Amino acid sequence: MNDGKYLLRTAIVWIGKILTFYLMGNMSLRLRVDSLATAAIAIIMLELINSIFWPIIARIFLPFLVYTIGIGSLLLNAAIIWIISYFIPTMSIGGYAVIVVPLGIAAIHTILTTLLTLGNEDEYYNFIIRRKKRRILDGTIAIKEEKEDSKLEKDRFLIIIEIDGLAKDILEEAIEKDYMPTLAKWKKETHKIKEWETDLSSQTGSSQAEILHCNNEDIIAFRWVEKENNNKIMVSTGFLDAPKIEERISDGNGLLHKNGSSRANLFSGDTDNVLFTYSKMYDIRKFYNRTWYYVYSNPANFGRILLLCAADIVKELSSQITHKIKNIRPRLRKSFIYLLELVQLFT
């Protein structure tokens, strides 16, 4: 991106935050901001502090951020704003405003960066690319020569996204109806859709075991009873069962064992770089790992996650109401618990 355009868009985002901060100061939220100048000073201080010190703060408090499932990120942002208020006599903050204000700032950040195509996705991936350029794939040796750097950029990577119950015909129909424009573009320019037949046990546990570990022996269903194990009921998503299943099917050389990462899977593919992977979640000590730093590397990320999750829940509720009014069938009956499961998609 052109540096001039980047600075202009960043300035627009800052102005949006200043205006939002000033408006919240006039909404009886226990935030007092006497003028736009005060709001500008506060936001500039906040942005400078976050730019300079947030990476350090995130590293120091990373376990706290992880074990509080991101709420700690809001609390740290609130603490920073509260500290700033002590240096600005014409500003004060207290009560529930210390939580609402960071969420409001995150909301306007998300909206403006999306509209200006300066989304957090770009910021996130640029951050990852910069780290990759500094290290060879094993993550231990710094890259010093341009030749090595050039070679790294040519390396190919494989990303596998699993969508439960999506048949090839349905996928192609969705692409043809322009429900999936990105995949349509990929199919037209660079990619092909190939059919894959599952085993007799065509469900997530068996499929992921075969993909990630090349072994789905004795995984006969998502849940099954083992008579030889005192009629023990094994569940693919069981916090105690998933580790046992992976121990049976793993030889230590799974698909992801070398520089791979697992996100929201049943099994790990023999990588320790995991987030929300059932086979690694049984031990609270293993729930935390430094991979979470990428999630909390930007102070606005957690607020953005909450907002996107809330927006998706509203969208889902709206869709269900529309289907009922128009009597669209077939339709799935979904409980409120299903809406809470959407949180996992954004973390």
C-alpha cells in the first residue's frame, strides 16, 4: 500500500475515534470530555501508547489475556484510558464507562478500517509476513541474506478449511449463484474443485483423523461404545476422550507436525501450535501457548471479535425469522446454544 494513502486512512480512523470519544463523553456514560481538543489529546495519547507499548504489554500479560478469554484485553485498555485521564485535567472516566468506552473505540475502528479497506485482516497478515521474513521455516534461525528471503517467499503452504456436511454439488451450486464470490474467483483463475469420498464413518472425527494423522482406525462414529473398555462411551469432542483417541492414531508425524498450526479442530496433527483443539484442551496448562499473541497483538482485536460475533448472531436470528415468515423449507431448528457456538468462529 502507498505510504501516503496509508497515512491518510490512518488519519481518518483517528479522527473517527476522536469524534466517537467526544460523543461518548456527552452521553452520560461517566466519561467527561469537555471539548474536541481534549478528545483529540486523549486519543492521540492512547494511540501512541498502544503503538509503542502494547506489544510489550501483550507479551507480559499474555497468560492473563488468554485465561480471561480476552476480557483482560478490555480491562487493560480501560486501565490505559483511566491512567491517561490523570494527565488530562479536563477529562475523567469511571464506572461502567471504562468498559463501554474501549468497546466504542473498537467499534468505530472496525467500521472505518473495513470501509477504508484497511481491515484488521491486512494488519494481521502483514504482521505475520514480517515475522516469517525474519525466520526460516523452523522458526529458529534469522534470515540474513536476500537470497534466503527470496526463497522463503517462494515456499508453498497448504491451508485446509473443513465445512461439515458440505457436498461437492452444493458447493458448486453456491458458487454458481454467487453466494461465494471469492471461491468463484479462485475456481475461475487458479483452483479446481475435486471430490473426496469419506470412509464409511462419514463424520468429523473419522475424517479429521484421516486427514491430520492418516489413520482413522476404530473411529466408527462420532460417539461409540467400547465393550472391551467396560462399555466406555467415547466422544470425539470429549475433553478427556479426544486426547486418548489422538494417542491411539498418532505416530508423531501427523500432517501438521512440521511448522503446522491447528485451529478449532478435534485433533492436532501432531503440532503444538494449537488454538481450541480438543485433543490439547484437557490440560489447562496446555490451553495457554504463545500462539495467542497473534490474537492479542492489536489492542482492538478482542473488541472487534465481540462486535463481529454479535453481528453474526443478529444475522443468524434475522435469517431464522425471515425463514419462518416466508415459510422457507427445509430449515434447521437451532437453539440459543447454537448462537453461542459462533463465538468459536471468531476466536
